[in-house]
Amino acid sequence: MKDQSTQVKLWTTDFILLMLCNFLLFLQLHMIVSPLPSYVQERFHANAFEVSLFTCLFALSAIAARLYSAKALEKGLRNAMIYIGLSVALLATLGYYFAAGIAVLLLLRMIFGVGFGMSSTAFPTMASDIIPVKRMGEGMGYFGLSTSLAMSMGPIIGVTLLQGSGFVTLMLCTAGVIVVIYPLSYSLTRKKGAQSQGVSAVPVAKVSGTGEKIPFNRKLILPSLLNCLLSVTYGGLVGFIVLYGKEANLSNPALFFLFNALAVLLVRPFAGRLYDSKGPKALLIPGAIFVAVGLIILSFATSMPILFVAAFIYGIGYGSMQSSLQTWMIQIVAPTQRGMANGMFLNTLDLGIAMGALLLGAIASMTSYTDMYRYSVIFMIVFLLVYLIQGKRSGTFAVSVHPLLAHTHISAKDTESMEQTSDKSVEKK
């Protein structure tokens, strides 16, 4: 069975295009997320709390938009979510040029969050639909790599543009990245729209054999909570790493994200295969330890080499954990609910970043950015406690894959044998 599953093609043209679109979408976001606090502080003399609002309000508006997007995806409105979302995000980005005060800039960040929330739900849902079932962990690991790399490379590019050319140039480059996504996504949306393929367009009756709507899966609560706790630590990085660099006299703190990206790039392929063979426990427990150690080392960084070590260790943990949590959430829902599962993953990601910006920003205002990163380790301790206690209570750390996981993207020849194997494995569990 192993040979059969590995022969199912993963690297299709659609999958590569989806990864590229998703990468660019998150790249343009993080090109401005990290340099924005420094820009706001210097131009408008904002305090730590006001700076944190730019991350928090954006995340909350993106969450609100995804609540609608998940339902729209279930109705087959995928193309509308992509193009309306991209257009709203583009207009809000261009509007930064006219923002003369903090209030207007905050409003534009919220509008941008709505557009980003709509478009960012569609691409991972499309990816989870075309990835072969038996290679879901590996496939989502590679797809998640596009998000992680964008989150790591975006701040470097953004800070460099802000320091070298100014905010207007940064704004125009960010808008340009959004524009590039339009033609890349067109071939995907045209093909999917014409053929009515994809999870969102598959009627529940076709998949389940009944006309009943599949209820919300409560098993999503645990991985969503864990994803939120992990994202809190990342919120402290994207929101305050540049300001921390000034406090610690580090020449270029944005390079943290470069070494973080290198670690993610190295660990992600192995993490996906390990997830498929061992499950999330083999990645989440050591990953949480790596994240905590990385944050502690970061808080003691007095030179760039120490910063690089902290970034690399943090990236190993974060890169392995994030893709595991997303794959976990996709595997435990029915195929028709993958839009909802991906929406919850992205919502808890943004919610964690928003909480991190607010809570850690408050801690920094009362203490220092050095102490802030040490306090953020607490969230990883809570992560481990929640995961271990819940695993002990349920009697297993294994993921109960939804019985409807075998779906229409597998060839007819492979579907029958894979469905039989999936049914047997579910019965054993």
C-alpha cells in the first residue's frame, strides 16, 4: 500500500500554482506587518499599545471575513472570494498613501484584513482538495511551506524597503505583489469554475450518501486552540522584533526571519513525511520545546550570531508544528467542510497573532522587549500542558481520520482500493 500511495502524483501544475499564489498572498501581507510598527512609531509617535492595534485590528477583521468566506466556499463561490478579496486588499493598500493619521491607517488595515481574510481561505482549501489522500501530511507540509517562507521573507523585504526607499515605495511594491496574483490565479479559477471541481462544489449527498448536513466536528477545537497558542509567540516576533533590535542594539534584527525561513525550509519536507507515518505527537511535543528554547535564546541576544541561532531553533519548531496542526484539522473533517477547517486554522493563526500583539505589547510597555520574549515562553508551556492532558484523557494522541477522506480527486482506479483500506483502518481505530 505504501508503494501505491507514493505513486499518486503530488506535484501537479495546479498544486505548484496554488503554492505560488498562496506564497505571494502572505508575502505581501508580511512585507508590511513588521515594518509598519516602526513606521507608525516614528511618524505618529505611537506608544506600544497603539502599535499593537495595527496587528490586532487587522487580524480581527480577517477573522470576521473568514466566517463568511467558509460558508461561501461551501456554496461554490470560490472564485468570488478570491477576486473580491484581492481587489479589496489592493484598494486598501493603495489607500495607505492618503493616510494622514493613525485613525485612517487603522481603518485601512481593517479593510485590508477583510480582503485578505476572503482570499486567504480559498487557496489552502483548493490545495487540500487536490492533494492525494495518502500524502496529505506531506502535501500540506509543502503547501504550508509557502506560508511559512512568506511569513519569514516578507519582513526582511519590507524592512529593507522601508529603511532604504521609504514607506511609499514599500506600499507600491506590496500592491504590485497583489497584482501579480491575478493572472496566476486566473488559470486555476477558470479551470475549477468550468469543471465545478473541488471540495466546495461537491454536494454532501454525493460524498456521504445522505442528504443530511454534516455537523460541526468538535475535534477541531483542540488543534485550533493549540494553533492559537503557537501563533501568540509569532505575534510577538512580527510585531516587535524591529523595536526589540533597537533596544538590544542589534544592527539588522529583521534577519531573524531569514534564518527562521532557512530552518522552515529544511524541516518542512521531513516533518510532512514524519506526520504521515507517526502522527502529530512526534512533531508537536519536540516542536514546542524548540520554539520555547528559541525564544529564550532570543531574549539573551546581544549580537547578530546569537540572533541567528535563536531564529534557526525557533524556525525548526514553528515550521514542523504549523503544518502538522493544519493537516490535523483537514483530516478530521468531511471533504465538504475543508473550507471551514482551513478558515479555522487561519482564524486561530490570526487570533493568536492579535493576542500576541496585545498581550505581549502590554508586557513590553510595563517591562521591556527582552522580558516580553521570556514571558512568551509561558504560552508554549500551556501548549504542552493542554496537549498532554487532553491526550491522556482521551487515551490516545492519534488523529481519527474522517471516514469520508477518500474523495473525488483520486483517479477512479485508485479510489476503490484506497477507500477499502481507509475503511479498514477506521474500523481498527
